[in-house]
Amino acid sequence: MKQFLGVKCGLKWKVTLWILWGLTLKVAAQSEPMISSQEQPLLERLTEGKRKVDWADMNIQFCSAVDASFQNGQLDETAFKVHRIRLEVLGGFHEKFTYHFRQSLNQYTTPNIPLDNLSGSVELAMVGWQLNDRWKLTAGKQAVQFSGYECWVNAIKVRHYSDFNNTIPCYQAGLNVAYKMNDSHEFNFQVTNNRNGDSNDQFMYGLPEGVEATKIPLLATVNWDGYFVDHAMQLRYSLSYGQLAKNKNVFYFTCGNVWDKKPFLGYIDFMYSREGIDSKGLISGVTVQDGVGKTLSNVDYFTTIFNLDYRVASHWNLYVKGVYEQGNVFKSSGDVTAGTYRRVWNAQLCAEYYPLKNSELLCYLHLLYKNVHLTERATRWGAESYNQQRISLGLVYTLPVF
């Protein structure tokens, strides 16, 4: 019996030593770099050691402010906010290829695996291939080719978005083919996902009862950019169509009309969507009772944005901005009648000071007034109209790393 126990104990010690040795090797392997310092970088191997880097940029963009927020004229909160902080890396190599990566540190995502297998905080992760003077191919996560100046301008320059642009799926994985007819006309043909997460995450209160998730969650977009009067007049128009759920589609018409000639920058945007299911959730939000709401069907949204910038001096810029938005149900269903449910007015005034010439550093004072009016069709669920005000004193800077 003792001999048997001795053999058994000896065997246990041998097994234990083998396990410890294996774990030691595993930890050592995990601490090693994935690429040996003696190995050529990928770019050098692709270019046979020539390493043709045409250009490269890396920057950090951030916007921080102290905000005093009011609800119906009463002070709601005063606090310091970091509205945006983003890391951006972009460049080109081998003359025909470009890359662009950008990650937002303000974006929060659900723990579920997203549709594109990529964190929602990553806004851009794409590679471009200039096939020739006219054609360019872009693959990866990219901006959806919606139009409207507020939509396509760098988000670091927007103090407060319209509800429409704040709820559209603006960064998606997909493929874009650009065709440049000449210096004044360019077309884009794009297919992307129409959501990041699963179908239930796309809608505020999940899919309506009896509606099945789509197996083709894609959005196709055709875009035209036109430049006139020595590029002072810029027109950008887009049509998009996709499937939100089985037999439930979405259609977008978006356009931006810009006049950009110093000292003025003015634009008027028009944006419209017709949706088989309320993907934005702005109308469905009025149905909440005891914390429970429902996703409505057959809705449409219309938004128009007017903005005028005036560069008073080399260090000063002023702008005034106005937004009107409307949300409707275009087809009655059950106890939901067709008609207008919400109207929104949004007025903004901003003064910007640039301490340094030819720099992205600026300080701003921004005033916002927003009124959300709910019609009688919406208030029957108990929702109420309200207005918001905000005073912001902030700083914006794009820090060039290299």
C-alpha cells in the first residue's frame, strides 16, 4: 500500500512539474513581441525594402467646455464636459494607397459582439486604392455618403447636432467606389451595413411584435458632389436605400448647399428619411409609459438646417445657426394614427476666437435654445413638450503628433 502511495505521489509531482514547466513556457511566449525586431515591417516587405511612404499624419482632436444646462428655464446642471476626444492616424504609401484610422474615446458600446466585429468607438478604419485618375476604391469602416454640410464636416467643429444627424448610422463598414468625372463633378457608389449592433440594439424598444429581423442589413447609397463658381458653391446630394427588417425598408434623401467664399460660409441642408420602422426612436420615445415604450412603424423625418459664418477678423469668427425638424407617422396602424407627432426648433449663436494664426486652436462661447413641441397625438401617452437652453464656454484643439 505504501509503495503504491509512493508511486502515486511521485506521479503527481512529475505531472505538477510538467504543468509548471508548460505554464512557464506559455507566459514566456506571451511576453515576446509578435514580430521579431529582425523582421522587416510589412510595408518594407510589400515594397521590397524601398519603404515608399508618401505622407503620414497623426493627431489628437479634443473639445472641452464648461456647460450650464437649463430645462424649461430652470438650471439643470453646470459641469465641465469633454465633448470630444479622438485619435486619428492617416497617410498614403506607394503613390496609390491611403489609409485612415480614427477612434473616439467618447463613444460607448454594448458588450455584445457588433455586426461588423469592431468596437463602435472606432469611427474609421479604411484603406483607399486610387485605381487611376478617375476611379478610387475604399474598403473598411467609413463615413456613409450622406449629404448635408453638418453631416460631412469634421465633427470637432459642430457644437450641437440636429436630432436627425445625431441619430443616423454615420460610420459603417462597407465598400465605396468613387468616380471623378472632372474637377467639378464626382460620384460615389457605396454599400455599407446599416447598423453596428444586432437588430434589437438598432431600435429603442426592439423590433415590433410580428416583425422579423433582416438577413441583409445593408444600405446602398449614390452620391453626387458638384463644385461651381471657382468651388465657392458646393452642392452635395445623396439617395440611400436599405432594409431595416424583413419587408421593412428605409429611404434617405439628403443634400447640402454651401457657399464658401471668405469672409462668409453659409449652408442650407435638407434631410429626409422614410422608414418602415422607427430606427431613430425620436417618435417612439413619446410612447413611454411606466418606463415601457414601443417601436412605431411607418414614420418619416424631415430636417432643414441654416447656418451663416462670418469671419469678422483673422482671429474672430461668428456664426448663427437655425434648425427645424419634424417627425410624422405616414400610415395609421392600430391605435397609432397618421400625422405629425413632434416639431423641433433649434437656434444657436457662437463666437469663436483663434489665438494663433493658421492653427486649429480656438476658444468659443456658444448659446443654444431648443424647443421640442409634441402634438396632441403624442401627448396622449403622457409625454410633454419642453425646451432646453445651454451656455458653453469651451476650447477646441487639434494637436498634431507628427
